[in-house]
Amino acid sequence: MKESFDKKQHDQFIKYFDIKENPSEIEIWFYKKTEKYIKYIKWLPWLKMIWIWNSISMNTATSSSDIDLYIVSDKKTMWYNRVIITIVFQLLWVRKTAKKHAWRFCLSFFSTLEWMDFSNFKIKNDIYLYFWILYFKPILNNDNTYELFLEKNNSWADFSKYNNLLEKNKNYIKYKWKKRKICIYIEFINKITKKIFLQKTLKKYNQIWKPYWVIINNNILKFHNWDIRETIKKELV
């Protein structure tokens, strides 16, 4: 049976996180900044989707917020794109670091098209994940990947009650293109990049005792160091 949460639970979720109906000046500023810097990476091969999530997408940002991005690529280029985006944002001085995070981009969530189905890491009665998805704001949407993402997650969640919210999210899309040809050598470079950085990433993962909310495999890199879903479920479900 698909998971679904009604208007009452949605209102509770809104109240719990103090979600505003419309973005304030600070969120608008964050969106404009994101659009500005995506221009530098939108050309990347088989880059499928970039969206903002968490506090900014929920209209709860503050002047000290960072900009959380979820970046989807084809399986042939996920590792390559991750490295290039990290380098570009580092050179532009806009990548989040351990000491500097306000106004900067948090690059902690990458996946391929194959892992856009979040049932891979959902928990039972996952009200937080359900509304988390509903508030995602796509900024770049190539090959209708946002629509594909919703289709994949409809396998476990019924979002039909919130179609108006999902349609409103599409207004945030600023960049999109259809399929284009790219150099075949990119696949080879991606394999080399993965071989170099996967071992380094797994080493760090083992050093922090493999927390269950961190996921590292061929199709997803999810580095969040906290997970509040069980807490939210106990309070709202």
C-alpha cells in the first residue's frame, strides 16, 4: 500500500518547521544565487537535474543557511560530474567547508537516474521524506528528469493530493535541454575518476563508523551526517 499523508498532517508538518507559503527575500536571494552558479556547470555531460532542498525549498531559510543541492546524473558520468562540480565551486569560493557554510553550496547528495526512487532508503510511515520530496525545487531539469523522479517515487507514495504544489515547483526550473551527443571518452574518464575517489570516500566512511544515513555505492552518494526522520515520525504520525 502506498504511503500518503492528509491535509491535517501536512498542516502539522508546516507548523512544526514553520514553513511559509511564499519565499521571503532571503530565499529569493538564495534561488538567484543558485541560478547564477549553475550556469558554470549546466554544460556537464549527462547532467540530468539539480534542485534545492531543505530549509530554502521549504521557505525556512535564515541568513546563516547553506544551499543544499541534490544533483542527478546519468550513471556514465556521476563520479565525473561530482568531481568537476566540486572543483568549479571550490575555485569560485562558493563550496561549503567545515569552517564556512553560510551562503555556500552543500554538495552532499548525488545520484544516478537508477537511484531516484527514494524507497531505497525510506522508513515506515516516513512523513518527513514524503513532504521533503514535495518541497524539492528543481532548478535544472534535463530530459524531463523531474517528472521521471516523481514517477519513480509514486511506486511507494501517493502524491496526488498535492499536485498543485508539484506544479508550482516547476516554476523554479530555469535550465533544461533535451538529449545531446557527447564525447565517448567521458565514460572512460568517469571510470577512472570513480576508481580514484571511491576508495578515498569509503575510507572516510569507515572512519566515521558507517552511519546508516550515509549511503555510498555505484548509484548514490549521500553524505548527510544526521537523520531526523524517526524523531519527526514519532511527533507527527
